[in-house]
Amino acid sequence: MAIPLLFVGIALAAAAEEHAKVKELNTNDFNVTLASLPQGSRVLAEFYAGWCPHCRHYAHTYEQIARFFAANEDSGVLAVRVDCAVERRLCADFHIASYPTIAFGSPEQFLARANVTIHPSSESRDAPSMVAWVGRLMGKPFKYGKIPTTKPMLKGQQWLDSHGQQQLQDSQGKPLEPQSNSLWTLADVELATVELFRQIMSTPPLHTGPEKRTALFKLLRWWSAAHPSGRCRGGAQKLVALFDAKWWPASEGVAPEQLQSFEICGPSDQLAGSSWQSCKGSLPNTRGFTCGLWLLFHTSSTRLPDNGGNIFVEGVRAFGNHFFMCGVCQQHFTQIIASPGPLDAVQTREDSMLWAWRTHNQVNARLASFESEAGSTSGADPMFPKIQFPDERTCSSCWKHKAQGNANSGTSSGPGTEWDEGAVLVFLDRVYGDDGSQDDGPDDGQGSHGHAHKEGSQDSVAEMQSQGQLGRRGGQGLGSSSGKQVGRDKNELEKQGGGSAEEGRSE
């Protein structure tokens, strides 16, 4: 009996998809796998990080490349991947400093950790370009042809609807209730801080040379002045106090071993938590670290000294220019911090708060547009769409006028949108500020665990404005005088009661 052509096509596509799955390698099987390849084989390796937003998006393209080479077995090319967030030592062997990094070479070159060819990050990495690049290196005229896949590519509302019934589960598969009473937790800020410091200290290019040494000092000085965790703040203060004399003398070209092994927030069993809480995503590797970084920006900006804007600016620039390892993310972020005006004008605590808020919304607007277009290939979390925050339900007084379109759905607050930045300042200070409930203790890094930050009520914005707690700068632009601190009175905050708010979703 003849088999219908449709079923043959589906079967072949399914077989090609199964056969072409990118091989994930770790420290234990990397050498074994490559040493077992036939003579004359070549290896295409993607070094990525599970937390990296662009890596999650690029995964679809890299799978297409792997599918092409798997379907053309005479090419002799094996496509593999290594998650550097897990395999730090293996990636350090190849001096990986940006994600994703794509390398090509013989198995012998990879085994020797030498002479592999790195694809220039400035060149296109789409599937046809990458296949052609490999072909040029091998002297073979490869021409990319897309291999069918049985996996549907959903975009826009279809993508969102396909995940509409998903629910977070714990390790036993039981549904997790949403944390409706917390916008952020100290655990998430600490985990992001520990992860960033660990990335710097486990990545040779990030802790080698005088430029990185200076950048690290500026990053630590920011944390030592305004980190919301006493443990992390105390660790940073310890390093800053004796940075030149003990931890990284100017005569040392590479960070000394004692600095590389330093626990910036103290022993891991003393942290406020061991897993993501308010930053937990609904899909693997979503939110987490990048969400925690935004929380670090917001919570630290509210804890700066009144005229501590310079500390914040130097810390942000050090991070963006030197230590943000998501390659495409870093390009976008450095464009923002290099643009004339906004960051240069930051002088005060309130300036810093507004800059972090504006920048977060700017990034969210770009990502909202991208994720809507890319859909299921974006690598984003459909349960946490990017929005302009605070939305009107959370802080109606923060909005003077909304541009056409639904700002709460994640679209940009474009021409025609006008914020009441005075009300926004009160909102930011109430949600992310230091009211005594988040700090985990003294600056010696040995304090007790922090607690989830409770949200103030919507009415508190107008109330605090009417009572003069907003300060002289009101809703004016950056660079105006600081005036009083915004919403720093704990007793006043306690009078305002609880409410609800939505976090500005980030990468």
C-alpha cells in the first residue's frame, strides 16, 4: 500500500529535527565526545549562557545551522553547545568574554584549547551567513537550505495565548501561588550580585588588566555605598577599604587568587534565599539573573546619599562597559549610557532613581516590540510581557497623559505620553526604598535574612505630595535641585497600608 506523501514528509521532517538536535556538552563529556570524532571532522561550538536573553533567541537560529550540517553528513561538521553559566571552568579555558561566542576548528584544536577560530561578533550570524563562513574556512561551497521542522513558530497573540494556561510549579510538580505581596525580594538582589561577581572572577578577560581593575573598583564602590543587602554591602566595603593594599594591588596584572575566591555576599548558606523568588520565570532560564540586575539598579538608586549620583553613574558605566556578558544586550545598554545628556546629568539620588526607571522602560519598550514580532523564537517569558511601569492600575497619578495604544501591554510611552515624575519618584521610593524591612542587618555581612518588600497603597502618592514629602525637584528634569528625601519616613509609610503593584518586567 502506498504511503501518503504528506505522512512521508512529516516523518522525514521529524527525523531530521530529532537527528539535528544540538549536542549539549559539559566538562565531563567535552573531551570524550570530540576525541571520538572521525579523522577530518570539524566542530562548530556555541558558548552561551542560559540566563542570556539574546542567547535564548539565537538558539533557534543555531538549531537551524545544526540541522543543516546534520542533514549534510558528508560535511563532517558537528554542532555543539556549552552553557557557560554552568561550565565556567571549561569556558574560561577558551577565554570566553561575551555570549554567545561561536568557535570553529578541528577536534584537536578544541582539545588543545588553542587556535580555534572565533566568529567576529560584528558580522551577521544568521543561518546562511554562518554556513557560508564555515564553508570558507573549510574550502567547501556550502549553500544553506532550510531543513523542515515540525515545531510551529508562533508569533504575537498566538504565542501569548499558547502559554495562557501555564502555571509555575515547584520541584514536586505542585502549583506555585504568585507572590502577590512582593515586587522584589532581597534574595533576588543578592543572587544577582553573587552571580555577577562570580562571572567576573571566573572569566579571565574580565579580571585582567588595569582597565578592568579600575572598573571593578567603581562597581564595588557603588555597592559599598548603596547595596540593599548588608551582607553584600559589607563584602563590597571590605574590598574597597583595602583594594590597593591587599585585594588587587596596581602591580598585579590579574586579580589575585584571594580576590577571585572572595564571597561578595558572604557564605552561600547565609544568603536570604537559594533560588529566584520574585524573579522566577515560568519557563527555564527566563527572567532570573537579568531581572535581579534591574532590581539591584532600582533598590540601590533609592539608597544612595542625597548627592551620590556620581557613585551610581560610575558603577553603572563600569558594569555596562566591562562586565555585561550578553553581547547584544551590552551593545544596546552601552548605547544608552553613552548617549549624551541623561546619564551625564545624574547628580543626586533622585536623578539616579529616575534614570534607572526611564532606562528600564526604554529597554522594556524595545523588547516588547521585538518579542511580539519574534514570538516563540524570542526566548522570552510569555507570562511576563514587558510593560511600561508603573501601569495605571498601580499608580494612576504617575500618568498625566497616555499616548495612543495600550501602554500597559508593553508598548512604548511614545510621543504624547506624559509622566508625573514627582509621583513616579514617590512610587519608586515606596516600592524599592529603604523603609527598614529589606536591609538584612549591619554592614559586616552577618545580618539576619531580609523579608519581602511590602507595597504601599496608590493613595499614598497623592498624600505624600500634599504633605511636602516629594521635595523641591517635583516632576522636573534631571539635574534640578534635590530638595527633601522622597518618602524616607518609615512611620509615614507604615500609615499608608498595603496595596498591589506590578513590576516593570525586564530581560
